[in-house]
Amino acid sequence: MIFIAGATGFVGGHLVDYLLAKGVGLKCLARSDKTADALARRGVRVLRGDVTEPGTLKDILDPDDIVIHLVGIIAEQGKATFSSIHVDGTANLVAEARRAGVRHFLYQSALGADSASFSGYLRTKAEAEEIVRSSGLGWTIFRPSLIIGPWDGFTKKLMDMIRLLPVLPIPGGGGARFQPVSIHDWLRCAGAVIENPSEYRATYDIGGPEHLTYREIVETLAEVMGRHKLRLSIPMGLMKFSASVLEAALPSPPVTVEQARLLELDNICDTDAVEKAFGFRPRRYQEALKEFVR
Ligand SMILES: NC(=O)c1ccc[n+]([C@@H]2O[C@H](COP(=O)([O-])OP(=O)(O)OC[C@H]3O[C@@H](n4cnc5c(N)ncnc54)[C@H](OP(=O)(O)O)[C@@H]3O)[C@@H](O)[C@H]2O)c1
């Protein structure tokens, strides 16, 4: 059976659809009645639990399970810190996976995970990777770049900005490079691991076939949406200051200072990383967008 933690999120929701369509047996973790009901209605076996509460994970796994651990946050909020979710949450799930002696453990990290990073997100992703690598379980680690597809939060924010603002704001000139990958291509990689876990015991960068600057990403999206607008460079200092004000004022700000700083750094891997590891060429950004952006 495939066990998914994080099945109620963007990536997890697509993975549930993909595996149900293939007739694969699924059990998924859910934290609330609402998400539990939604999963149950789709014929998924639901287990109630929270990765930060080890008691709720007790006896949820079996020796035959393949665990897909997708739980993660991109901004801290209250008790949900990068450390509690990524590090403690992964340690708790790994402990239960070890108790059960599961078949395989796939952990979704992030491109650029680095224990020396200024970013708490990337630092704790690297710490979680280490927990998985030293678990004694059969493991795979994915380090994806931006994953795009229906309901992805990043594209949605950019689309709202393109629709609502009279000009396209580009923080700091938008020169940092990224490597967006389609959710459909991510699913093909995950599907390969699920089908043949012992063939994929390593850490894999998952990125699209192009390095694109933030500016090119915004411009391509605006073009696919058929909106042609003037660009306006926003000095990075102003962007960070605005983010710090929003962070102080709002419980869930649209952008954090850490996220603004991440927009200054390249976040890329080899353009043929997926082809080398999984044997197919992922879609280009524009092609991927055309599948879901109107
Ligand atoms: N999307 C990307 O572009 C991208 C790129 C690189 C890496 N990643 C990584 O991929 C993973 C999935 O990303 P996503 O975009 O699908 O994120 P998402 O939409 O925010 O989903 C996060 C999932 O984690 C669950 N979760 C959060 N805290 C939890 C807790 N304490 N216990 C149990 N479940 C908890 C959420 O459940 P609720 O529904 O209950 O909140 C949700 O199912 C994350 O680890 C992320 O860091 C994503």
C-alpha cells in the first residue's frame, strides 16, 4: 500500500489523483475533518494524524507500505516552525516507518537544501534529508525546483498579481534563475520510484529543461495569460522592507523576508537532471503553463 503524508496539499492532491487512476491502494494522513472527509469520499483510506504529534502516528504503517512524505511549509506560523514540521515531523514519521519496517521511504525535500543556508526552509529540509538518509530504511530523496500545475500557490500568486496590478513588479531586476517543473513530470518521477523503489535509492534534483530568470517566468506567464503590461523593477531593499512590515502586521503575510531573499538567489540544477535519472525530457515552462493557465 502507498501511504501519503501531505496528501491534502497541491503536490499530494495530484499524486492521489494519479495513483487512484492507476488503481493503486492508498492510505493518507489528514489533520482535519474537512480534509479527511474529502479524501474518504474519493475512496482513500484516511488516517488521522499530525507529523508533529508522534502519538497520532502510532501503528499507522505496515511492513508492505511505501511512504511518500510530502509534508512541508514555506512560511512559519505560530507553533508550525520549519524545525517542528520539517525536522521533528520527519523524525517522527521515520521513527514510525522504522518500527513498521516499511518497504521504502520517499522524502520530498527542495532544490538548494543546504544545512549552511541562511534560509530556515532550506536548512531544515537538509536536516530532514539527513534523518531519512541515516534511517536504515530504503530511501529516495527528491529535491524539486518550483513545481507548477493546477492549484499551485506560486503561479496563482503571480496570476493574481498580473491580473490586478497595472504594471508587473519585478523585485531586484528579477535576474535570479529558477527551473520550474510541471506537476505531470514530477508525477512521472514519483511513479517510477513507486513502481521500482530499489532502483532509485539516491537524492534526485527534479527540475525542468530550462533555466529561467524570475523576470522571464513572470513575462512568460503574462504572455500565456494574454496580458501585456509594463514591467517595473522594485529595489530589493524596498521589497524586503515591505515584506518585514507585512510579516509584522499579518499572521499569514503574502511574502516573507526569507522568501524575498530567496528571489535573489539562483535555484537551479542540471537542465538534463530528470532525463538522466528518469529517462524522459520534462516539458518546457511555457508548454506546462498552457496546460492549465487560461
Ligand atoms: N510546490 C512546490 O513548488 C515545491 C517545490 C519544492 C519542494 N516542495 C515541497 O513539496 C512538499 C509539498 O508541497 P506542496 O506545494 O504540495 O505544499 P502544500 O500544498 O502546502 O501542502 C502541504 C501538505 O502538508 C500538510 N501538513 C502541513 N503540516 C502538517 C502537519 N503538522 N502534519 C501533517 N500534515 C501536515 C498539509 O496538510 P493540511 O491540508 O492539513 O494543511 C498539506 O497536505 C513540501 O514538503 C514542499 O516543501 C514543493
